[in-house]
Amino acid sequence: MQFTEKVMDHFENPRNVGVLEDANAVAEVGSKECGDTTTLYLKIRDNRIVDVRFRTLGCAAAIASSSMATELIKGKTLEEAWALTNTDVVEALGGLPEPKIHCSVLAEGAIREAINNYRRSQGLDPW
Amino acid sequence: MPEDRIRYFDHSATTPTHPDVVAAMLPYFTEHFGNPSSLYGIAEESREAIARARSQVAAAIGATPEEIFFTAGGTESDNWAIKGIAHAHRDRGDHIITTAIEHHAVLHTCAFLEEQGFSVTYLPVDREGRVDPAAVRDAITDHTILVTVMTANNEVGTVQPIREIGAIAREHGIPFHTDAVQAIGNLELDVDEDNIDLLSLSGHKFYGPKGIGALYIKNGTKIANLIHGGGQERGRRAGTENLPGVVGLGAAIERACTDIPAHAARLAGLRDRLLAGIMEGIPDVTLNGHPTERLPGNINLSFGGIDGEALLTLLAMKGICASTGSACSSGSDAPSHVLLAIGTSPQRARASLRLTLGDLTADEDVDYLLALLPGAVEKLRRLSGAGA
Ligand code: FES
């Protein structure tokens, strides 16, 4: 499988790995295709993602996508983070081989689910 | 740090053609290029070369030359054996017995025959990947026309009790086919002693060229043709002979089967050292397949808390070629049917690694892998949280 340098970099040196002890939004999502999972931890303050961590059990593309996604949403408002799609993540990685596109969907799903979990915890309706 | 030396642990996928084999083939591209079907002198040389190769293949498995038919490889041999027997024996019945862990060349051929109205029994295997000969006996009905069980499994390396299975088929007068693609050169086979009526083999698994294989068909076996056309291979398999390929297959099988015990002992030694090192250095690993009845160069492992493909990618970055039981990388995300059949959970099946050793594997490659693998697994476990 030919990966771009960006993918290999984020796979080898993933950013924002681990658990956020003081997270106020967490989501765990799994891929129907392959059974792999990602857990995302967000620390949200004043409608902004001030910190983020992730854990992924998945392939190189899934790990790189999670890592890239955490970079992309850090410091963003919830609206901006919600708008991030897996296509944006793939683009930021310089592309993924066709059969690996589904791996990037994990990250998108985790972000949206974490945001909705946060909204629910605030007594708001999920988006 | 870029690693320039390739550490090849994927001999079950394919092997490099041995230089001696290439040397044997070369004149048949240029000097001795005559079409074996022609009438002049250079054609005679081609015919002789084919006859020699046929004898070499026959000798390696205890057959006679007339029982060897050249094909384009293991997949064609499997297709021919199964469809050929099915179609030639349809008047006697429509039932085929095979196992759940066969190669796709066998499984997909059987599925195709099911669409045509044949019925197929897929025998289960035990946790170590073995087929119970008694289950073969129990599955036989008055309509059974073929038993096909692989000699050794390509993923988990388990070796089947084919001699006993063949004996049971023989008692019932049912042809017995075995896909011996992974076994040639690693296990000693004798078609008579092992009660085999049809046997598939493939050149590139034992340091021969790709695109050439053979099917052994025991004298007197009724079988339909798969490839129709000219009268090549005594009217059984049409198409101008792949002359250099045939010569290469002959040279390769003679070389690979000359001293199987010594070859197997070397591989088993490396394998056992590698396996012991992994078990010692990494927690939460299981060996898939049979602990002893396995190919001398095969290790198949499952790790807790990682994805096998991610591990492969990490290893590939360090110059290590291996494979996973998961079909993820080929675009289909279903875990290996073999690992599922031996009772591995889907999650664990996805976290598998197959290391197959062979001529390219040196002692230092084992050291290198042993130095690298624990760290790679730990890195992925930290990422998934399983190592925390
Ligand atoms: S294959 Fe499962 S996430 Fe990539």
C-alpha cells in the first residue's frame, strides 16, 4: 500500500495520542467495515476545542487520519470542528489509497459524536 | 534510519527464482525456442526439454511422467482438478467434500460448482487447523465424487493428515485431490504412499518461475479438460507450452526436493528461535495453527490490542516483508476465513501476522526482527490504549 509522506509521518509520529483526564467530551466509534476503533477526548471551553487526545486501534491510515484530525480541530470552534469532513482529513494527508478511505471516516465520526455528547451534557440538542 | 536490506519473511506468498533455475531457463528463450509441436530439429530439443522437466516433476512426488500435466500455476491446477472431476463424474453424483480453510482457488471453484447444482460439504477444522479424517468418512455419501483437502495451509501452516484422508477416499472409490502448493519442498510427498489421485503444485513457491505449475493426475483417473484448443499435453491441456517455464519448473522442483529434511531442519531451527524470542519478548501473543504439525517455515501470530495491518506497515518501514491474515490491505476488510475457522475472534484475526521463512531468511534477519518486533507492537498498543 503506497502512502504519502504525510500519512507515514502522522503514522510514525502521531500527534495528540493518549487520554485527556479533564476532557469534557468523549466519544468512542468503531468502523463497520473492519471493526477498528477510535476514542477521542476533547476539552471544550467557551465553545472552543482547547485540547484534544485520541487513541486508535486501527491501520496506518486510521492512525494517521486520527492524528491529522486532532491537529485540524485544535483551537477550532465547535461549529468549525463539526464542519470538518473525512475528505478534508484525506486532503490534509495528501490523499489515501481508495481502499483506505473508509479508515478516515472514523475520525470524522468521532469528532461529531464527541461534540454531540458534549451538547447533550450541556442540556442542548445534538446536531 | 532508512533500511536498505530487505528482510523477507513472506516465502509463502512467493519466492525468488533461484539463479541456477534462471540459468537453466535462459537458453529456452533464445537458442532453443522451437515450438514443441513443430517437426524440425529445434522443436525436437524443446520436446526433449519438456520430457526432462516432466520426469523431474514426477520424480519429486513419486509419480510417473505420463501423470504430470503442466498448467499456468496452482490456481489453474486446482480449477482443473475440481471442475474436471466434477464434470467427468456428474453421472455418478454431485457431491464434493472439502474444508473450510482451503485456498480461494479451491473455495471459489467449489462455490462456482454450487451455482451449477453441485453440493459441497465444507468440513470444519479444530482449533489447530486440523481436519479430522473421521469427519471426512462421515461426510461421504453415495453421491460423493471428489474429496479435496490441502496438504498444508498457506496461512497458519497446519499440515493435514492427507494420507489417512486419501485412504478413506480410496476405500470408497472417490478421487482424492490435494492442493500441495505450500508443501512442495517443505514436506516429503509420495502420491502412492499418500493415496493421492490429483495433486496441484506451483513453481514460484519453491524458487521456480511464476506462471507455471502442474497437476498430477493418477493414471486411469477420469477427468474432463479445462482448457480446450490444440492437442498439447496429450490432448488434455491445450496451448503452446510455456517452454522456459516448464524447464524452470523442472529444475526448481528437482533442486527443492533433493534434500527436504535438511532444508526443513534449517527452517524449523530458525522458526523455533524466532517464535521463542517473540513469545519471551511480547506479552499477549498467541500462535495460530498447530504447534508441531506445521510447515517448517511458518509462524502465524495474533497480538492483543493492535491492528495487523498497522504492524505490517511499521515493519515494512524497517525493510521487513511479512503478511497478515487479514485481507484488509487487499481492499476487502473481512478477516481471514482460515483464522475464523480455527476459532479466532474477528478482532484477534485482524491482529495477526504471518512470517514465512525460506532461503532468503538468514540468522541475522531473525535477530533483526526479534530486536524490532517488541517495540513495534508496544508502540501500537500505546496508541490503542491496550498497552497502558
Ligand atoms: S482498515 Fe480498519 S481502520 Fe483502516
